Amino acid sequence: MSESHPFSIASRKNESGELSIVIKSLGDYSSQIKKMNLGTICFIEGPFGNFNYKNATSKRQIWLAGGIGITPFLGMARQVDFEKDREYKIDLFYTVKNNAELVFDDELSNLAKNGSIVFHKNISSKDGHITADTIAKQCDTTGAEIFLCGPSGFMTSLREQFINLGLKNNQIHSEEFNF
């Protein structure tokens, strides 16, 4: 397993040095990772990019995850310090095809109980595809910065929809799965 692959960090910054990533088995490489033995030495490089809620200029944020795109949001939700970050107003929308794909539902629901994050679930087989209009009906988009992570078509479509609603491109941030 000597290939390089990008993965999103799902753990919060901590003193223990533990690193948590979430991997969906989509191909030969990602399906083999679960077969690694405990103690296998891995070379980790990064993190790369600026996909972090603290890098935004606005404390009003809308996070949109499609499928396994929940991973960086899980890491950020775990990082929110609910005592110090009370000024943040975050709506997290998590859309999946069906209930079987809804991972970390309990943890995200519990994190939302602390007040800085409002958690919205969308099961597209039941609720239909999520749109910027749907989101704008559920929360205030005024002055918000949008964070997107998921399949490229999902992110491209939502970016265009938010721009059509009047948001500027620089208010929309995305986590790309490739370099």
C-alpha cells in the first residue's frame, strides 16, 4: 500500500497526538486500508488547505456535507469550543441517499445540543435533493459563509445556486477531494 491518497481529518486538535480519519471504501486502495494491522507504520503528510471555520471572516456559517463529505465537518464540530465560541452561529446540513449512509448521526446530534451548531439531516431518497432554496427556507443566509464538502457535482451545483441567491463566490469555501 505505497500509494498517496488524500483523506480529511475527523479528529479535533488535541494534545495526545491521536489522528482520526474516516474512509469510505470506494476502490482498491480505500477498501484495503481496513486490513492493515495495528502498529503498521504510515507516513502522514499535511494537513493541507484552509478548510476551517476559524479561517472565515463571518461567524455566521452554513456547513453542507454530501455523503462522506461529512468528515471535515465532524472534525470541525469536534473542535468547536462551546464555551469560547458562543458567537458562532453554525447550521450543519448533512445529506445522504438513505439512512444507511448517515454516519456519526448520534455524535453530531449530541454536539448540536451545545448550542453553537444546528444540525439538519436530509435523506434524499425521502426528502429530495438539497438546494440553496431549501437551506434558505430553514436558516438565515444573510452574511453567511458557506462551507461545502461532498461529490464535485454536489458542490458545483450548490455553489451556483448560492451565487444565484446573491452570495459572492468568496463567501463559499469547498474542500476538494483531490490536489
